[in-house]
Amino acid sequence: MSETREKPDPDQITRSPTANDNSKKPLGLVQSFRKSFRKGSEKSAPSQTSQTEAAGGPSTESASSPVKEQRSKSMKRSKTDPNMTTSSEFFKSSRRSLRFSSKKDKDHDKVAKKELLISEAAAAAAEKIVKEQEKKEEEELAEIDELYTLPELPHTPLSVMQISKLIEMEVLEEAHLNLLAMRREFQQQQQCGQDSPIDLAKKEKDLNLLYMDLRNKINTIVRDSNSMPSRNKGLLVPVARIIQEEEKRTDEPGGLPGSWMEAWREAVSEGVRVKVESVHLEQNTAGLSVHLGLLGKAIVDDLESVKRELRWSYPPSFRVFSTYVKGYHRTVGQHMKKLEQQVTELKDMYALLDWIINKYSSEKIMGNLSLQPEMVEESTELELEENVLQELKDKYCSRVQVDLKFSLDRIIQLENEEVWMKKKEPTKFGEDKDSPFHAIYMTVDGIVKNTQVLDKDLGTRVIPSCLQELEQFPSRFESEFVSRCSSLRPQPLWTHYHISYINCFSALQEHMEVYNSPSPAESETFRKEVKRLMSRLMQSLEDQFKEDVKPFLRRMMTRKWLSNNDDFDELYQRTTTLYENCTLLTPQHAQVFVSHLHFHVLREYVGQLMKNKYSCKNRKHEKAAAKIREQWEKLVDVFTDMTLTHEWMFTAGDDLSDIIGQKNKADIKEHLEPVVMHYPDFSRKHLVALLNFRGLVRGREHQLILQRFKELKQKVDSRNGRVDRSRMLFGDMQVNVNTGFLSSAPMFCFHFLLPDS
């Protein structure tokens, strides 16, 4: 069957079914002609200008001439073509440019300008011809008519073998006409009942086999039509007519069951599936991203081909472009499910989600400008199976946790390898932007922001996943730190590590505050875990300091202390060093930590007076009082640069020194009121211990002092009511003197127990 026929007379009323379609010129020929025509118009502009002026417009003969002839014409150049410059002319023009212009040169310039104007006019005329040709091609590109006239069926059909051969050779129109004739005979014989049932069954079987061959051939042609358009384009018009004809005869005997139109759609989908599966997937780090990029390009190229070529071979009712678009929605959706089951890396999951959610429906693929305006009425969404996208998002969030855990464990490992094992001093104590702890925040922030760009809902869901994994990090870090750095104590490096990590986790927790609103429960849990860790680190520092200064405090208020300053100097030096280290802490933690330790040092210093380790006799109490006052001022002044919460206890040293340093015993009664007023928890036993240190153990003045204290105490207690528990300095302080009834008995009660009685 001829693939191209002459264009029918426009005045003709009836047309054959193939004449309307095959009268079109192949698109490739028109494009080749346009290209060669444009080249010819550019290279031989003057000659074409004269031809155009003579003809009064574009010539019909030149528009329909063969491509080879047009190319040969385009190779000819006019002698006046300004682009044709010989070497001699080049040297002549060079010599002219080196001397002053003459009249002859001016005449030559006029000629050159005239030739340039002629060339521009020729180019404009050529462009006009090209535009008219493009308009003509657009008019020619139209879908074939919906209605057609079926040619007359053969009176006697060909044999089964002959029809089968026609199908095999893809002479589809003639094969179908003979099949219809054979089917008509079968229906007539079936109605007349002249043939035996066996013959009818045999003929029906032959019909079924031939129809099956025809449908399979049509399916193959349709499936491959977009992969090999030059081979199958001429076959699609008879394919469309056969499908239309068979759809009309669905209920007649002798045909195949099922819809031919539906079979055509399945063949289109099969062709789409083959196209999708032909996009190669490399098994490397960038394999999936490259695959998705190539897949998107293949989809656009294929739909461009459908829009440009294939759809003109079908009647409008086939909705060819829409069928291919839906086929891609369904087939690519199935392909995405396969990829979802294969991806394991976070970057691949991200690339897949981004392609599904954003890129597929964007201007990169389904919204591509080259597919407009046909895509205006089409959906751009993938047809994904239920829960595929949800499962991929869940998988993504789980993978975020796994990768974040690996990153956090890697930070602990690096800290061990680069800092602990090398006994390296921490830089800037946690404030370094290059520290691994800062990298934690940057990692989480990057995950959240990138995911929000991908999908806002997923960006909100990924925050709890990150915080849930971060909850376990403080305890894991502390466990490794304690096991690997416990041998460093009490070295300064051990202290520096604690201060650095307090700052690091404090900064990390502050960074994570931005996620309080989207994920309040997980944020609060993480905050509590960090707070517990910092509390344990600070407590460890505090305990270590207390243990460090304990021997020096224990030797206060002794005979050696009174005559030697070595122990106090050590106490003062270690307290000063601690203060200097505390200045490296963040302000909110430094204030709390320093207040605790300052309270401990002052309280323990005063507490040594209550342990009955030494009694100042022979007027040594004045020297002891002066020394206590001096040392107390130094201990108070250690932390003067910080805002402290225990200023209320700063007067204790002076109040106690006044009692101890009084030269006359009777004057002690007049100096009791300040200590009673300032410290409501200062009790009788504390006063007795203080008098013992002063050397006043018994006697009448001892009793008078205790009596005066009792009066002041009753007065203060009745006025103040309950004791402020936040200002307890002496309450649970250890006292090592006997405060029973014998200590308060009058002096004469012990007269008979004295050695000289």
C-alpha cells in the first residue's frame, strides 16, 4: 500500500480514508527544505532579491522543489556578494586604508553601501519567505478527520495464509479489508446454516487467529511508534481506522473480545513503560540523581515528539497527547514505587522526594513550555499507589535519625582522638565556631532547612526526629568523657574540659530553642537532658574543688595556723585559680557556680572555729582575731568582680572577730547583738564554741555572756518570727564542744572538783 498519495482536489466532495492524511508532506522534509532555503537566501541574497522582485513574491515552484536541487542552488554565490572577498581585494583594501582616501575610494564606498542595502533587503525577503513557509506547515499539521469512508470490501477474501502474510508485511489496510470480507462470509454462513458446525468452528478459529495477529501487530506498531516515528508514522493512519472500524463491530460475531481502543491505550502505556525502563540507572553515588535527570528529559522529549508528530496520525477522538500524558503519570508512578523500595541513603531519598513532589509537575518536566498549550487541560500529578509517598517520608525521617546518630557518635570519637588522647587544651572553651559541637547545630539546621525547601510538612516532621536522637547524646558523651578522662583529675586540664563542655552544651541547647514551637515535647525533653548533664559537670567540678581545699581548711584555727600562713596561702591560691577558671564559663552558669563555691569556702573557714581544735590563751586571742579579719577580707574579695548571691554572709568574719578579739571579757556582751541580728541560726552552742576558742571556757563572765545572748535571742526571734532558710550559715555546722548542763553551771559548782580543793 502506498504510504503517500497525491493531494486530492479541494472541490472533491468525498475523500478516501487515507487520502486526507497521506497528502501531507513529511515534517522532516519540510524542515530540511526550510533549513536549506534559509542557507540559500543568506548566501545568494542579490540573485534571490531579483527573482523575488520579478515574481512579485515567493515562487510556488521554488517552495516545492526537491531538497537536493535547493541545496545545489544555495551553493552558488553572486559575484557581487560582499561576503566573497578574494585575497587580492583584501590587499587592495589594506593599501587603501594606509593612505588618504581619494575620489575613487569614495565612489567605491558608495558602491559598497549600495551592495549592503541590497543584501539587507534580500535577507528580509528571505525571512518573509521562511515565515510564510512556517505558516503553511502549521496549516498542514492537523489531525485527520474523525469521519471516513470504508473502501469496498473484496468480493472474495484472500486465503488465511495470504492475509497472515499481509499482516506480517504490515500491509494493514488490505489485510483488514480481507478480514472484514472473511468475517462477512462467516456471518452469512452462520445465518444460513449451510456449512457444518465443524467448518464454522474452523473458520471462526481462523478469524480469531488472524484478528489476534492483527491486534498484536497493531500493538507492536503503537508501542514502538514513538521510538521509531519515521518507520511507523505511515502505519498509524490505517491503525487508527482499523481500531475505529472494529470498535463499531464489537457486538458482531467473528471478532475478538474486548475493546480495541482499550488495547490501543494499553499499547501506548507499554511503549511508555519501555521508554521509562530504557533510562539507565548507574549503581554509584550519583546514580539516582543522574537517572532522575535523564528520566525527566526522556519524558519531555517523548511528549514533544507526540505533540509534534504522532498526534497528527490519529483522529481527535483518540486524544493521543492526553493518553500519553496519563500513561506517563501511571507508569512513572509505578517506577517511583520500585525506586522507593531500593533507596537506602538519605541523599537518594531526598532526590527521589524532590523529584516526585517538586520537579515532576514543575516547568522542568510536565510544566515544560515546549508542551504548552496542550498541557493546560491535563493534570501534572503523578499517579502514585496509596501510601507510597507517606512510606517514603517515614523512611526519610528514620534515616535522618540514623545518620544523625552516626554524626554524633563520630563527634565523640573525634573528641577522644583529637583532644582527650592528646591531652589537648580546649580552644576558647566551647565558643569556637569550628568545634564539633557547633557542627551539631549546623547539621540539624541544615537538615531542617533543606527538608523544608523540599516539603514544608516533611520539614516539620523531621524536627522531632532530630531532637529525639539528640536526647541520647548528652548521656552518651558524658559516659565516654568520664571513662577516658577520669585519670586527669585533679589536673587543671580536667577542670578546663568540664568548663568547655558546660559551655558547649549550653550553646547547643540555646540553638535548639528555635524548635520549641514546632516540637515542644521533644524540645523540653532535650532541654532537661542537657540541664542534667551540665548540673552533673558542675557538681563534679564543685566536688573536686572541695576535695582539693579540704586539707588546707582542716588546718585552719590551729596552733600552726596562728603562726604560719602556708595553709591559708594554698587555700587562697586554689580559690583564686578556680575564680579565674569560672570567668571562662558562660555568665549564667558562672554566677551560680561561683556563689556555691564562695559559700562553701566562707562557711568552712568559719566552721573551723566550732571544732575546738585550739584555745587562745595568754592573750593570743587578739592576734587570732586580727588574723581572722584579714583572711576573711581576702576570701570575700576573691569574687568581687562577679555578682554574687551571698553578700549577706560577708559580715560574719567581722562579727566573730569582734567577739574573739575583745581584750576584756566583760566587753564581749556588748558585741553579741550584731551576730545575733545578722544570723538568726547562730545558737548557744556556736557561742560556747567561739568562747572556747577565745579561751573563755568557764566562770562568771562566761555565764553572763550566755545570759545576755539568751536575752538577745528571744528578742530577735519574737520580732523576726520564722528563720529564713535561704540564709542559713550556722544551722547544720558541726560543733565539737560539750554544750550540756555542766558547761552552763556556775563556777562554784566545780570548786570541789578542782585539784587544789
